[in-house]
Amino acid sequence: MGAFKETVDGMKIILVVGARPNFMKIAPILEAIELHNEKGRRPKMDPILVHTGQHYDHTMSDSFFEDLGLPRPDINLEVGSGSHAEQTGKVMMAFEPILQRERPDLVLVVGDVNSTLACTLTAKKLNIAVAHVEAGLRSGDMTMPEEINRKATDAIADFLFTTDRIADAHLVKEGIPNNRIFFEGNVMIDTLVKHRERSKQSTILETLGLRNGQGLHPYAVLTLHRPSNVDEPGTLSRICEALQEISLRLPVIFPCHPRTRARLDQFGLGDCFDGDSSRMRLISPLGYLDFLQLNSQASVILTDSGGIQEEATILGIPCLTLRENTERPITVTQGTNRLVGNKKETILKGVEWAMGQAGGTPQRPEKWDGRAAERIVERLAQIDRMNSAKFSREDSADWAPRNAAVLSRPPFQPSDLLSSRTPR
Ligand code: UD1
């Protein structure tokens, strides 16, 4: 980044999305870039949206583009499903020629999915700077594929944007210099803040019979897709037992991830949701607005997702995380989240706790204020301006950029000066 500034004005950024939890993180960043350009701020930014195609079903991908008003991806790599190695490898192979053709100044990745790591590796091997948004989250659980993706991405990315100070501390502990870490807040919450009002127009509660002339009927929301919960028949069956018991007290609404649905069928557990359909309701994955509305009125949310722990905190809804650990501890210390693992007894105890919670005013962690994307974009612009200034100096001896990518290669490589960037 910055290396092009002598010949070309502007900053070409490839933004990567791959899987469902990426869409709500990229949407506000794209909007902030648009705003930055509209206001005539420098450098002008030229975003390219790349979808790796890790998630491809309408309910897992397209419906989010519609709900969030995301533009159609400029490029879709269409890699689809596969083993971890296969999926990561396919993304890398498909992404490399895109980078060679587009020669961006920066690749921006979010979250911790396989696409995040694959695109980071590919870009860094071509000496292209990478910004990682939602850096520094750590569960300490190396059996989670996401933990591997997080650690590997953060080890080589240049600009690490964090959601809280605990994440900053993890990065520092791992030896990342302070000048690569930027605590700017939570972009997922930007999206929640922006769409909360609009989500109230969703009719999902009426469609599911949870709200009618008599008012709102209490219910629980469930999401479950982590391999540690759904890939082993004994574990999934015990979770189902707990859910059946909960459903005697509260209907359980379960927008079901495709991998979980496949496992339920494979393990012969589908029946568990086929009894009284009003008490244990397995439904297709919901779009962003319907899901936000469903969550915001729930009595309790049971989940093994990462982002939902954060959303529940802002919504002030008690959240039971069916895991032994979380990479988002701030949702426990400052939010509504409790770790209950995947044993029947602890899940049921958690529900007891949740039902006893009176809806107080939810706490809002620092910089979870709806403006994180704006700060990230302005920070990137500032870094770019700094590097451009350094590049234009005659005397480069005292040149000390914050940008590790620029540091890692000699300034003014012939390839930089000769490169012609493809206009879009
Ligand atoms: C991925 C992320 C996880 C994130 C989750 C959100 C990794 C390692 N995991 O997990 O962090 O919380 O997305 O959903 O990147 N499938 C479909 N249609 C789709 C997508 C997936 O049917 O559109 C099925 C396929 O059978 C696929 C399986 O779901 O094999 C798993 O999909 P995959 O993207 O590998 O992982 P997720 O479990 O979705």
C-alpha cells in the first residue's frame, strides 16, 4: 500500500466475503467507503467485492445480500463446500489470479472462516497488504477450525482491527507490534444498529404464530452448527434431549444450518423435531432481518455461534452458549452471555438462569456504537496517506512506515512502478 502513489492516485481494495457471518461485517465497511468517497476524502477508494462462494445456498448467502443492500459481488470464485484443506486450497487457487490481475493496494478480510485465512495467505504471498477486521479473538481451543484461522491470519496480516481491548492484549501477547493493532470497534454491531428499526417490520413472529391478537408468546431461539456439537451422534442426541425438556416450558425455534440438518438425518434424530411442531420447530435458515426480529423478542437464545453472542448482548437477551469456551469473553463479562457447554444438566440450569433475568438496560461494550466501519475506513485512509508521504520523500533513510507490508519489501520495486492497474 502506498507503493503505487507516485503513479496512481486512489486506493484499490479487495474486500472478501465467503460465509454467512461475513456479509454483515463487510456491508458497513462498503458503506463507509462509499461515504468516504462521497465526502471527497483522500485517497479515493476503489472497492472490489469478492465472494469466495464458501456459502452458496440462497438462505445462506443471497438473502443476506438482499436484506443488507449489499451490491452483487464483482467476482464470485464459486468454490463451494469441501474438506478444510480442499476448501482453503480451492479459494487460494481461485483468488491468486484475481490478485495478479487486479493488483490491489490492500485485501480486507473479516472474521475467522476458511475464506478469511485462504485469502490472507494468497495475498501475503504476493506481497499484498492485508487488513483483518475482527482480529485478536481467541477461544484458546485449537480444535476449532476458526481458532486456527484466527491465529494464522493475525500472524501475517498487516493491519489488525479489533473489537475490544482483550483482543488487543492477545495480539500483543503473541508478539504483534502495537503499531499494527487498531481498536476501532465491532462492525457486526454497526449492521445491527443500522437495521434494527427496519427489522421490526418483519412478520416472522406472526408467520411462526409467536405473536397474535393476544400478544407475544414466550419462546426460545436455537442455532447449532459447530462440528463439536453436531458431528458426533452422542453429543447431538444429548443436546436434543435437553431441548425436548426445554420445549415443555417454552417453544424452541430452530433455524437450522444445512450441515446440522444433514447430521440430524444421518443420526436418525430428525424425529426429535417432528413431534408437536409448535414446541420444537425446525425451520430453514432465516434472512438477516427476520432473524434479528426473532432474536430481539426471544426469552432466551441458545447458540454455538460467535456473532450471535455479541448480538444478544446488544439486544439485552439472555444468551446460553453451548460451548466450553468463547473467543468473545466480553459478552460474558459485560453482556448477557453464559457458557453452558453441551451437557443436558448445564443447559437446563442455564435456562433456569435465563428465565430469572429481568430485562434490564443492556450494556454496550466500548466502541460497539454503530460507527466502527467508519473509523476503520478512515484509519486505512490515514495509513495510506502516511505511506504515500513517506514514499514521496527523497530521503528514504528515515522512512518508518506503520505498514509492515511496505517494510517487508524494498520501496520502489520496479514491478510497482511499471504496474498498470486495471480500471474498473
Ligand atoms: C462456516 C464457518 C464457521 C461459521 C459458519 C456460519 C469455517 C471453518 N467455518 O461453517 O466459522 O460459523 O460458516 O454458517 O469456515 N452447506 C450448504 N450450503 C451452504 C453452505 C454450507 O449446504 O450454502 C453445508 C455443506 O454440506 C457444507 C457444510 O454445510 O459441507 C458446512 O459448510 P462450511 O462452509 O464448510 O462450514 P460451516 O459449518 O458453514
